[in-house]
Amino acid sequence: MTDFPTSARVVIIGGGVIGTSSLYHLAKAGWTDCILLEKNELTAGSTWHAAGNVPTFSTSWSVMNMQRYSTELYRGLGAAVDYPMNYHVTGSLRLAHSAQRMQEFQRAKGMGRAQGMEIDILGLHDARDMYPFLETHDLKGALYDPDDGDIDPAQLTQALAKGARDMGAKILRFTPATGVSRENGEWIVHTENGDIRCEFVVNAAGYYAQRIGEWFKPFGGRTVPMMVMSHQYMLTDELPELEAWSRDTGHKLPLLRDVDSSYYLRQEKHGLNLGPYERNCRAHWVHPDDPMPEDFSFQLYPDDLERLEWYIEDAMARVPLLGKAGVSKVINGPIPYAPDGLPLIGPMPGVPNAFEACVFTFGIAQAGGAGKVLAEWITEGQTEWDMWSVDPRRFTDYTDRDYCIAKGTEVYGHEYAMHFPWHAWPAGRDKKLSPVHDRVLAAGGQMGAYNGWERANWFAHPGDDTSEAATQTWHRSGPWEDRIRHECLAVRDGVGVLDLPGFSRFNLSGDGAAAWLHSRIAGALPKTGRMNLAYFPDTRGRILTEMSILRHAEDSFTLITAATAQWHDFDVLKPARAAGLTLTDHTADYSTLIVTGPKSRALLQALGIDADLTLPWLSHQKARLSGISFALARVSFAGELGWEIHAANADIPALYDAVIGAGAVPFGMWALDSLRIEKGYRAWKGDLSTDYTLLQGGLQRFIRFDKPQDFPGKSELLAQQQQGVDKRFVTLIVDAEDCDAPYMSTLWHDGQIVGETTSGAWGYRVNASVALAMVRADLAAPGTPLEVEIYGTRHRAIVQPDQPLWDPANERIKA
């Protein structure tokens, strides 16, 4: 190839709809010196056999944002790039068989309305009017999405490709990448036709993303957490009745999703397209006798309709017209799945200037938004919306092969399942265990996974219903409710202990460590022997992350952060290495016990602990008990007098046994969530996210504008302080009934949407339903009445004073 390009700013590996959308959006951002490599023709992978559905529905705020953007982009894309496209905006109906499903639909409706979409709830009569071939006798209702529809995946890909080319970007077809290397801070992407030097590289290789990801392991990478599922859909012969109805009405039927039975049914010309997500599903390329081929371009698996029989019969009962049609074609192709069913978009963990835009289960619907998000990551280093839900760093080292297969299969078989707040999916568990895991289980611990670490959510008593079925409810009531109350009151009145494995912890040291940290956080550093909470803003002043900083010496620190933040926050700190500092991750070496409650000092004294228990709140020290050395920090996320014990894993069992033996009551994560919400303590990626600035988040006391060190976002925060914020963080007391406010519940005032909740729970110390929220700034005054929409019902809520509901003066903590 005589004109083969040897350099570019960005090289994208993979020519499906995601790769072309990424290229298109990079070019739109002005980065036209970008190249896309495709080993075959564009669309040769999952894009080629995709059904092309384009929903906006999601119960994830960020994914809904991404899919909403896609629908908006696709409406005008053909005209914008002068490429003909078949995009049918038919609307869709999602059917509900139960009141529980209707509650989920109401939640999605509220989120959609907050994003400006006209999602609505329909009664059965209206649903039947829209879809006259539908049997509705056993249904409760339906969700209507007017923006739903379908698009031709190949045309969409080619339109994005044309738009990118027209802006100056390059696409090299039949040019497989063969590997990568790194030299002088640049990537070299190797191909059969030559090498391309670039600043950034993107893995957009679809179901081959894991294979491409292996190339990056020498540069700090890991195995891409994914597996591949076989997904089938079938096309019917044309139906005269459907042709006549479409001719009379002038449009297609809305896309139908029977989510409780787990399939979609779509009009395809004058026939139907049926696509089930069956429980008895099949993974491909996961066994030695079924290896992944070197090239599966434009290929399919053999038909396997037997496993779809129940779904086909159910669909024919729901839409009898389907039973009149013969099958004209069956599509059975590979679809990649991440362990949670969401894609990987963002920085490649551990690898400089490498990104991922891969493992898309619903790539056509998400491609537009994904390209936007990926382009923002690369060109700006941050995204308009907080995209933690798809950030590759949300998975760490527990996602081995067996885990990915188990979780991918589970997600596929429950693709349309409701995600209840109390329910945990059972596959892929016990990846990381506390040193006292057996003791926690013996005490009745009902476990949840946090970055792979097993922690007790609550402690069951003999006779409690601990079945999975019991947790499939939106309601607060359940066998856990009395147990959580008991745990909270034990912490309020006596002393509790929480086994907390998996706290992310990093040591930072070296000459200039303090100066470097000062330049990254908005506030001040603690003195030696003290600790504080620090916030790391991004360049817009938004909340990138929070960490607890323990200072051991002038330039020696331990930084502790959420379990799920491990790889994300290590990336935040990693530039310290470039400054010549030493940064090490000790997450797996230590564990933590939280000992808290008004009697916690007396308990520790009774144990004979060798430590000064009169040191003030936010102090830390070395301590000993029975020959065991550990760190003792006077802090408690529960909002009571308390300490954190940080010890080597081998020493945790003896310490745990001692604390339990002295009378501490074990409590779980759900009790801790209730306790922290009563104190107004924020949780990462719920209350604390890049959707909000530090000032909007009510974190003014953690900002030192007068410190000599500059920090990211300082000028933006100063400007916001002068101009005033448009929304503010508040605590609400809610007249909730059976359900507390979930994340992103809509706030109303005088018939207008004025904000959203960021978390909610029942407060057992204040005996009220509490929500933390972001509301329009003029409505943040204490006493202001609002309404919180919880699963479709608006509940009265009152803005509280800007202080903790429980122990507002922190007298109990500082006792």
C-alpha cells in the first residue's frame, strides 16, 4: 500500500458500529488525524447480524443518557452526512405481568421524564389500541416509549464512517492489526501493511476485544473481562393481516417487549422478528473443543431453535398472529457480554493512553452515545455525564475466566429481569473472602459482593427467610428489616462491629509527596498523626473522587478509599509516580474492622488495648493487643464514637474474636448505609460523582481557596462561588410508605421537575425515611416542601437544615 499512513493521533482497532461512531465523534471534536483499522469489511462482527433495535429504556441513569443521545443522533444522521438510512421510530410497548414490574416501569418513566423524554405508562385498552394483535387479559399495563424503534446496522455504520471520512479521518479496511508496542511514550500499532505511530489507541474489537486486550498486558494491562453468548432471533414470512394493517394506518407496529417472558417482537417489513433471551442459553468459545476462530467475519452459528421453544410458544399466545407465519430465516450470532451486561467504555486499566470501547451487548442502541463518551474521554480527559456504570475500571482482578462465563450467562438469561435493591445475583460469588468469612457466615451473615469482596449485608436469625425469592421486592419490609433495625440500634446504644474487607488503600511517600497531594486536592492535608477527608476535583471542579488521608510523617501518607474505587483511584494517584514518588497498592494485604457505638471505648479498654483512647476524633496511632500490632483510626462512617482497626489479614481473626467476645454486635452494610445517610455522609458514585461540582455537592468546607497551591478546577469553582450554583445538595425527610427513594428518583415542585435523589434509606435512629438529593438552588432552604417520585407515586418531602439529622453537633462522635 503506497499511501499507507505511518502516524496518527488515535488508532481505533475494530470497524463495527462502535469503532466508526468513536471515529466520527473524534472527528466532530476536531481530532481528524485518526485512523480506524478493520481486518475485514466494516460491520463484519456483531454489527453485521445485529437486530438493530434502538431503545432508550434503562434503569441506569448514565446508560439511559447514552441511549437517548443515540436516538437523537440517528434521527438527523442520514441528512447530516448525506447517506440514506432506514431508521424507523415506531415507539415500543413493554408489557408488565405484575405490579412489581409496573413499579419498575414507573421508575423508568420518572428517569426518562427527567431527561426530557416522553416515556409514559399505558393501560391495557390503550396498549391494545396501539397493538391490535395483542392479548392483554393477564397483563397489568405497559410502558410506552415513543422514541424507540429500529435501524439498519450496516447503514448506520456506513453513515458514521462516511461522516468521519468527510471530516478527514481515515478508515483502512482489510488491514488487520497484529499487535502493539510502545516507544518514547508513543504507541506503535503493527499491521500486515506496516506500522502506525500514535498517541492513543482504542480497543473497539467487539467479541475479539479480549484477544486484542492481551497485547496490552506487557504495558500494565489485564485480561478483558468478557465472554461471548450465542443470541438467536428469527424472521417470519410476511403476513397479509400485518400488511393490511400497516397499509391502513400508514406505519409499523410498535416494537413489543414481553420482558417478563423475556423476548422482543418487532415488525420486519410485513413479517415479524422474534428475539428471545432464554434462560437455557449457551455460551460459545469457552471450551477447548469450541475454540474462537481466528476470523469469524460475516459468519453465524448453526440454528438451535430447540432451546427457544417455550419462548416461541409464549409469544404465539401473546400475539396469535405470529402463529400463522412460517419461519423464513434464523440468525444465530455471537454477542459479547461483560459480567454485568454493560459495555466497557473508558480508560484501559493500568495502561497509559489506551482506551476501550468494546463488549457491547446492545451496541446499535448505545453506539451513538458510546462514541460521544469515548471521544470526550480521549480529547478532554473527562465526560459530560458520569459514566462509572461503563468504566472498565469498575472490574478489578477478581474477574477471571470462570467468573466472566458464569456472570455473562446469568445476565443473558435474565436480560429483562428486575434489579431489586435487596437482591444479589448468585453466580460468580466468593471471589475474595475476608479473613473471618467463616465466622461472619456462622453468625448469619447474608452476603453481598463489593469489588469481589464478600461482606455481610445483614445478619439473619434462625428461622428468617433467607431465600433469593424473598429479596425480589422493591419494599423495605422483608426478613432483613427488623434485623437492620436491631443492628442500627445496637450501634446507637452499645457497640457494633463491621467486618470490612477490601477497603482500597494506597501508600504514598517520597520527597515532595505532601506538595504533590496538595496540588491534587481541593482542601488541606492533615497534620502528622491525624487524618481527614479530601476531595479530588476534575478540571471542571466536579467530584472526581474522595479519599481519607492518614499522615504518618511530612511526606508519608496512607490513602483509603471505597472498595469499588480501587483501580479508578489508583489511576487518580498514578501521576505521583511521574513526580518521582513511591505509590503502592496494599488493598489485598490488610483488612478493616469498624468498632463503633457509645460503649466502644469501654469495650476496647476492657480488652486491654495498648493505645491512647483519649486521642481526638480524626487521629490515628499504632496500637497493640495480645502481641498483635495494628493501626487504630478514630473515625466512624456510622456517625457514632468509634474506631477503625486496620490490620494485616493474618491478625484479623484474633482481633475480631476479641471484639465479638467482649460483646460487640455484628452489623452489616445495609445498617451502615442507613447510619451514614442519617449523618449526611456521601457515598462514592451515588452522592459523589462527576455529575456535580464540589460546591453543588455541599462540600465547601473541604475547599481551601486561599491555600497557595493550585488544584484542578480551582478557577471554575471560584467562578461558580461568585456566580452561585444552580443546584444544591440537601437532606430530605420523606413521607415514604413501603419503599425508600432509590437513586435518581425525580424531585417535583409546583408540577416541575427540580432535581433528583442520590441515595435514600430508612433511618432507624431518627425513625424516618431519609433521602440525600440535589435540588434547584432556590428550593434548598430548610423547610421547603418538595415531592419525591418513588416508583410512580409522589411523596411529600421537606428540606432539612444543612447539618446531620442525627447528632447534628457531632457530640457523640467527639465524646
